Amino acid sequence: MTGRAPWASDPAATRGRLHGEASGLERGPRDAFQRDRDRIIHSISFRRLRHKTQVFMAPDGDHFRVRLTHSLEVAQIGRTVARTLGLNEDLTEALCLAHDIGHPPFGHAGEDALKAALGGAGGFDHNGHTLRTLTTIERPYPRWDGLNLSWETLEGLAKHNGPVRHPGWALRAADADFPLELESHASLEAQVAAIADDIAYDNHDIDDGLRAGLLTLDQLLAIPLVARGWSAACARFPDVPPKRLASELIRAQIGAMVNDLVAETQRRIGESGVRSVEDVRGAGRALAAFSDQMREEERDLKRFMYANLYHHPRQLEAAAAAHAVVSGLYAAYSADPAAMPDEWRERLPVAEPDRSRHIADLIAGMTDRYAVARYRDLVGPIDLPEGF
């Protein structure tokens, strides 16, 4: 599609930022969404993603994904889909790049540990922590906390998983400061970014699982979506050894999922009759989506990956070690706040639940390797699984 669709988000019509900025900051060649993307890229939290777990914890191989490379791959897929649908590529890219900024060290294992530690303080959710990081914890500006991102970017991040009926404490706080209409659907750019996330990790986790030897091609070929992609790869390159076709399989699957997403989204847009981004928010259902067949096949793939990769004994062993590190750090800082870095100790609240949440903020911002180093400094030696 050429040109901007009428239901795309328009940076000139942004609902603005929480903190007013001098008009000079909005001048020049960049619009509001481009500025958001650039602020995210230049943030400390974004840089730290290069040392945060995607699937394999503190991988000793150079070719496994980490949160940063995953986010870049999500952004590539998201931009492609947004361009094809006539949406705003810059807003889509900003959402793709920022969607995992709230993840603590060690991925979901670290999140589970913080969730347990904060059980009496409202728990921990990485999506809510993304908003907290971008609106409160990042401090690159002298006059306000946070990156002061546009309403549309914050809305899209808050609704990464769709409308929010029961927000956790972090999302409630962000919404109280800058109401995000949590119960409505997000823009199409946000909906596309969320599905681009699924497409990226569905496929790249297969690639990493094969590379690590935790998955086999024979196992994967029992999944209809994978079998179809493999057939396409073999048909295109009949004389190429199977081992060399793994990358072609991933390309074929990504292409099939992107094409399905575009076709189904175009169908839903036409069927809904939306003519503006506000129509999209009030459509009553997601407009960016897979077809029924692709959705079921993608769910089959996810079930397979949870059973065979994410819950592989080697992964569970690493997750247990990660849980011990994060839990140990939380206990150590709770018992001895003097061990916190000066800037964090000086801002430590006295009252609960803010005190516990502040400690969790510190730990959630750590990279995998820094968390392990601090654990050894504060708690003591720990035996980590091979390759951790």
C-alpha cells in the first residue's frame, strides 16, 4: 500500500506528552513518533537488553538471541507489516523496540522470582514494568522523570496484550498520571507490534532451539505449520542438504505468517468499516490478527515449544538457578539497604509497598551477568549450570 491509511496514527494529531516540552524540542526533521523511537534507542534500559535473556540464559554462544536482538527482529517484522498496511512505521517501530524493556534479568524466570518476592506489594509484571521504566525510572532529562513519550506510544505498550480489564499496580499508576483508556483496543500500530513479537519469537526460538541441540527437525515436523514451511523450503531447494535448509524453513514460516497477518487484517479492516484511528480503538475487537487456521496452527506451535524447549530439563535447571539469584538479591537488599548503589539507596522509600517495589526496580534493571556478579558479592558462591 502506498501512502498513509486514514486509520493510521498521525503524529501531527498526537494526544501529546505528559510533560509539556519547549516547542524547539519538537522542531526539526523528526515528528513525535520518530522522537519516541529515538529516545527509546538512546535509553540505558534499551542498551541493557543486549545482556538480558531471551530464551537461553547468559548464552556462551555468539549466535543465540538476547532481548536486544529479539527486539530488533520484532521491529523489522513490524515495520514490514506496517508499511504494507499503510500504517505509521515509526510508531510501530518504537513499540517493537520498547516492548521488552521491562523484562528483568533471566527472562521469565527472573520475573517469576520478583513476582513471588513482591507478593505482598502487588506482584511484578514485566509489561507494567515497561511503563514504569519509561515513565519513572529512566532519568535522562533534568525537569522530569521518564522519557516523556507520546500518549500513543505509552498506550500501545500498556495494551501490548490487548485491552486491560484488571491492570496491576504499575499500569494503574501510569494510567493515573496519563489516562490511557486501558479498556479499549489500541491503535493498529500497537496491534501489529504485538503480533510481530509473536512471529519473531515463534520462529527464532525454533532456530535457537535447533542450534542448541534441544530440538530436532523430526520433532518439529509433527507441527503442521513447520511441516508446511519445510515442504516449501525443500521444494525450492531440492538438492540442498537438510541441515542447510533450517534458515530457509524459518524464512518460509515468517513469510507465511506475515502474509496471513496482512491478508486477515485487510479483511477485518474492510469488514469493520473503520475510517480513523479512533474507529480502530472502538471497533470492539482486534483488527490486526491471524486467520482462524493460522491462529490454531500458531497455538499448536506454541504448545510444542512450551513442552519441548521452554520446559526442557536443561532450561528448567537454568531457570532454577536464575530464580535463586534474583530471590537472593532481593533478600540481600531488603536486609541490608546499605548494599544498594548510592543513587538507589538515597531514594529508598521508608514505607511499604514502595520500599519493596524500589528494591525490585533496582534488580529488574540488572543484566544477567551483573545480577550474578552482585549475588556473588552479597550472598556468596553459587553453582550455575554449564553454559549459564
